[in-house]
Amino acid sequence: MNSSETANRWRIAAAGVLMQVALGAVYAWSVFRIPLTTAYGWSIPQVTLTFELAILTLGVASFVGGLWMKRVGPRRAAVTAGLCYGLGTILAGQARGNIVLLDLAYGLLGGVGLGLGYIVPLATLIPWFPDRRGMITGLAVAGFGAGALVTAPVAQRLVVSVGLPRTFAILGTVYLVVVVGAGLLMKKAPDGYRPSGWQPSSSQAQARSARDLTLKGALRSWQWYALWVILFLNTTAGISIISQASPMAQEMTHATAVAAAGMVGLISIANGSGRLLWAWLSDFTGRRQVFVTMFLVQALAFLLLARVQSLGALGLLAFVVLLCYGGGFGTMPAFAADLFGPGNVGSIYGLMLTAWGMAGVFGPTLIAQTRQATGHYTEALHVIAGLMLVSAVIPLLVRPVDRATRAADPYPPHALGRNA
């Protein structure tokens, strides 16, 4: 691999991370929950629904974006994403008591931008990095998980100093500029690209598909549905915490709004770093083993969360959960590329992200409705703990799609980027 190739692919990777930081600001939504309910008299489930709509729309738009990007290229998809997400956030500030406008602007238009933008770095970078598939998928989405680190404390201070409408306007403008600017640097890898001199190890060859499956071919395998369920369950756990992190800290530990916002920013470090850490680890231990470990760790963390009374303990356990939550998003694209090939991962994994959208409704609804009905979070946390324990069995069942084909030809050239 010459120096220009190295610089080119790492430049694209850096732009992808920057784009994801702006998109990942959606994870700071819990900072707006109390200001919105106080200013406009909306209920907790109503404000939570806006976040759920954004994540649900993200899942659908990621699939559409994966298909559309194959035709128009990553740059046009990224520019469209930036316009939708930025304008959706700006328009959200004009809701001024109109919950339907808030849902349409931030939940739907903003969600379309999130989905289109999210899939671009993943689908672009996986073919550029066949030698570091787990690491690059983790890096590609690490920025998304870390987006709230900057946004949460900034948004908290903006709301106090300039009010909700201007806060959304300022943030939306920043999102638009950053996503569009970074998206203009996206570039498709050449068909069949591999770094000069690189050959896959025997363990990599055993874990990877010998050919690129089309979306239709992937959907004919039970493995695609198994990965969908794994992603749904892992996301359900983490997003339930994300959606309620700030009010949970204030109610369970009597923390101030500023301290709670700081905790949201802190745990976003886990969301971002977990995407890189677990994905990098999966290159050595295997994707299945990583998911089993994450489910078991979360089962214990949720049991302990139901009993905490201090902000430090709650922050620590939420940090652990968000490490695993981020790890799911960092590891799953590589898992999908292993099983189905990298050539059509944009559409195959894009459709799989509907699991994120469904979990984005299920997890926050579970915890918000239980909190509304019981006045505390304990029961919902116990349910999620049990769900994580049962979920640990599923990754153990997943096996590669085409053992026979791979045994005959473990890593043919077309497995690196050409369609089947």
C-alpha cells in the first residue's frame, strides 16, 4: 500500500468520524426532556416519543440510504443527510408548544437525516479497510456515540442563556455545516480493493463469507434475522438509559440539572469508546464472544442500577451499559460483513438497523411508561436485566452462512468488494 493510498483512506475515516459526532448529538435528547415538559406542559411520554420517532426513522432511512448510496454515491447521500438533520433541528425550535410540529421536524425530518448520514461512513469505510474490519467499523461509529459529550453540556447552557428556540437553531446550523462538510470528503473504494501485501489470517478466513451476498440472499438466511434480534436486544438496553439518563439521575440521586447533564456527557464517552473498544477486541476474540460477554455484563449492571442512590454509582453503571451499547454498534457491521461479505453491507446492515429503530421505541417506552405508572424506575430495570441474561444465548447459535463455499476457496478476490 503506497503512502497516498494510506493517507486517502485515513482522511476519509477522519471525515466519517467527524460526521458521526454531529449526528450523535441526538443522544443528548434527555437534556431537553425537563425544559420541554416545563415550558410547554407536555408529558414525559410525549417528549420521549419525539426521540423514539427520530430513532425509528433513522432505522428505516438507513436502509433506504444504503440502497440509494449505491446509485448516487456517498457524497450526495451525506449532503442530503446534513440538510435534513440540520433543518429538522432548526424547525424543532419553532414548535413553541406544538408537539406535532416537534415530532415532524425533529422526529421525522431530522430522523431521515440521521439515517442517511449514519450509513454513509460505514458503507464507505468497510471496503477501504478489509485488513482492520472490526477496528474501522468501531471507529466509524465511535463519533456517533461520543456526540452527546459535547452537545449535552453545551445544550444545557444554551437553554438557560438563550432559550429553547434559539438553542435548536444554533445546534441545527452547526449540524448542517459539519455533516455536509465532512460528507464532501467521502469517496468510494475501488472494487476489490485490498492494501498491497495484505492477506487474511486463517482465523479471519474461517470467520468470513467467501462471497458477497446480495440483500435478497442475506434475507434468505436465518443468520440475518439472528443478527437483527441481537442488535435489537442490545440496543433496547442501552437506549432505555440514554432516553432517561438526565431525569433518572435527578430523581434517583437528587442531582442538579447541571450535574445530571454532566453525567450524560460523561456516559457518552462510554457510548463512543465502547464502539471502538469492543469492535477492536472482536478482531481477536471473535464477534460472537464479544456479544455474549456484553449481554452478561449488562444483566448484572441493570440489577445493580435498580439499587443505586448516589450519582457516582449511577454514572458508573450507566457507563458500563453504554460501553456495551456502543459495542453493539461498533461490532455488528463487522459481524454482518463477515457473514454476508462487504460488497453490499450498506443495504444489508442498513436494513438491519431497523432493529435500532424498533428498539428506539420499545426501550424508551418501557422505561418511560413504567416510570409514569409506578413513580420509579426499579421494575423496568429488573425486566431489562432479565432480558439481557436470556439474550446471551443467541450469539452462541450464529454460524457463517456458507461453510462449504469458504472451505473450497477461503478468500477469493471478489470477496473484497464485488457483488455476487
